Amino acid sequence: MHNVIDVFSESGPLAKSMDDYTVRVEQQELSVLIAAAIDNHESLVCEAGTGTGKTFAYLVPAILS
């Protein structure tokens, strides 16, 4: 199973399937926080600016969980 950092890496499944994929450090960081909250059964409130990649940052840890 992939961890969230692997999924968002330059050689991960998103990069392999999307021609215009760009690694976004903020997206990786947000996804790690979300994954930790899921793993620890905690609530998390996040705010991130436009272009951070919030949709995938939320979905990837949810799918991997």
C-alpha cells in the first residue's frame, strides 16, 4: 500500500497518470495531517489557499484508510 507521500511524489501514481501533474509540498503536508487525523480517529480543521490541491489531499488519505 502506498503512503500519502508516495502517492504525491514525482514518481507516484498521480504523476504517472496525469501529464501535467506537479508536486505541491503544501498538498503533501496537508495530506499527511489528514492521514494522521484519520489514523488517530481525531478531528481536523484545515484551511488552505487556492491551488494547494485540497481535493486530492483529502481524498487520497481517505481512500488509503
